[in-house]
Amino acid sequence: MEISNKLLCLFSADVSEREGSHVVEIPRREIETGAVEPGETYRVALISADEEETTDADQPAPDEPQPPVEPGEMRYVEIEDIGKQGDGIARVERGYVIIVPDTDIGERVKIEVTEVKSNFAVGEAIAGN
């Protein structure tokens, strides 16, 4: 299964029926972290919970996990810590670190990823919340 590089979040949810429509609820944490914003339009993919996920047998598994971000990618992050050089530190999927200069602990900012290494990335703050 191929997953888009533009994936903002991944969660499990039930489909419910309300007033003649079928609804998938987005977890509150996705709104609070800024991954998803009310009023915006998003593409949604549904994967059956009954099927086991399989990987493409033609592609060899990498020796180590690939970074969960790419250069030029835009995303919202929350600054959790300050590094030794005074830069903000955010953690995303699998604890992967993104260094964001000129930010403070607790800030929620939209960033553009400018540099990607195997164990960390650097992002430039575009806007704060």
C-alpha cells in the first residue's frame, strides 16, 4: 500500500449514521495539534479494519525507518523543548525531532521543512497560533 507524503494524520474511527448521512469523527487531538482545521476540505481514505496490512513484496525493507517528513513539506507542530543552541524542538511521528529556530516552548506553529536528515529535520516557522 502506498501512502501519500501529504498524510496529515492517521487514526481509527467508526462510521456512524446521523440524520441520513454517514459520519467519521475526527479525534479532538487532531484539531488541537493543528493537523486538521475545522472548515477546511480534506481527502479521506478508508482502509478495512478486517484486512491485514501488507507491504509490497517487490520493495526491500529499508535497514532503518525513513524520516516521516520531506523537504518543502508544510505541517503544524508544537514546540515541546528548547535545544542547547536555543532552538525550539518539536517531535512528530515515532518521536522524530524537528528543530525550529526562533520559537518557544508551548508555541504551536506552521512550519516548512527545509532540511531532512536520518534522525532530525529543520523547519522554518511560517505562522504561529
